[in-house]
Amino acid sequence: MLKLLLSLISLFTLSLYAENDIKCTTNPIQPLQIIDKPIDFGKERIEMTKAYIRSHYGKTVNNIEITPKIIVLHWTAEMSLDKSFKRLQPEKLLSDRKDIVKASALNVSAHFLVARDGTIYRLMPENWMGRHVIGLNYSSIGIENVGGKGNKRDDLTPAQLRSNIALVGYLKGKFPTIEYLIGHHEYTQMESTPLWLEKDKGYRTVKRDPGEKFMRKVREAVGFMHLKKPPKGSK
């Protein structure tokens, strides 16, 4: 099933490049190549994650395993792979994250990080909860992309597009429970769904990543998977 999904995605991606007059200079990722590059996720981060689940979602858990139902695409707002990784690596938030530190000192994280050249890095176990999207962490897998300069520019590369498409296919094949594909900028639209768990009504941030154009192209390529968008008419 997974091989079939990746084959279909490869064909769809090539047609997408042709339609947009983009020259593809590398072969599609098949089979998908993922490099493990683990962030620090020891006992302290695990316990902080459990505390986050308890305080924000009202659940007391014995472990931080999740059942993935959402894929969330992001950008890092950094142009450097090394700087992007170093922001996610520590167990506790960096000092400049005053916008979210009141909610928890638990550092932000993502399951995957995609470099500008399309290289895919796995940062943590795919079925562990990471802190990457308010309200939806307990059912989502996060994919960060290096880019989004200044948190404003829609500058993700064709190689990143190709890798995100392939990664969505890989994850849907591995986790049939996945129902939704959303951009980080769309997360508040999920508040009307049962997957939204945030208890603090004042805990929201405005997001722009990974850009409407990028999301549209990914969705065009994986449309045959019938992954849902956030509900219409939501926030």
C-alpha cells in the first residue's frame, strides 16, 4: 500500500512541475529516504509533555504516544538547517519564546524537518506527541520546513514541495488513522472538531506558515488520498 501511494505521488508531482513550468533536476523520492536526526527527548521532556497534556487537554496519561489523525505543515522562519534544528533540539523553550512560555516551558518540536534541498530528517518518534500546534498536538504529526524568511516570505523550494508530498504519502500509508492535512496557519479552523482539545480559551497565536501557495500545491498532489481540509466556516 505504501509503495503504491509513493508511486502515485511521484507521478502526480512530476505532472505538477510540468504544469507550473518547473524543471525537475532530481529524481522523485522513491523509496522515501529519511535520515534520523534526534532532538533531545529524554525523561525531563517526556514528563513535561505529560504535564502539558494534563494542563492543556485535561488528560492524565502514562506515556506520550498518540494516534495520528492530522498532518500539520510548517515553516521554521529560519533559512538555516542548523539554526532550525538547534531551536527544536533543547528540551526547554529558548528565552525568546515569551509568546508561549506562560503556557509551558516545554520546548516546541516537530516530528520531521525538511531542508531546503528536500532532505528529510526525522527528529523524534512519529507516534510521540510534539509541541508544534496549539490545540491539536495530541492527534497530529508536525512537518517543519526550513524557510519562511522573517516568518513572512512564502519561499519554500520545489525540492521541499516534492519531499512534503512524498512524506504525506508515507505517513498516510503508515497511519491509516490520518484524516486531515492542514497548514499551521489554518489550525484555529479545527476548533469546531472533536480533535481540538485546548482548554485555555486565551491561548492562541497567529500563524502564516507554510503559506497558501505551498498548501495548495501539496493538496493538489495528494488529492487522491481524500485528506480533509479544516471545516469551512470555522475560525
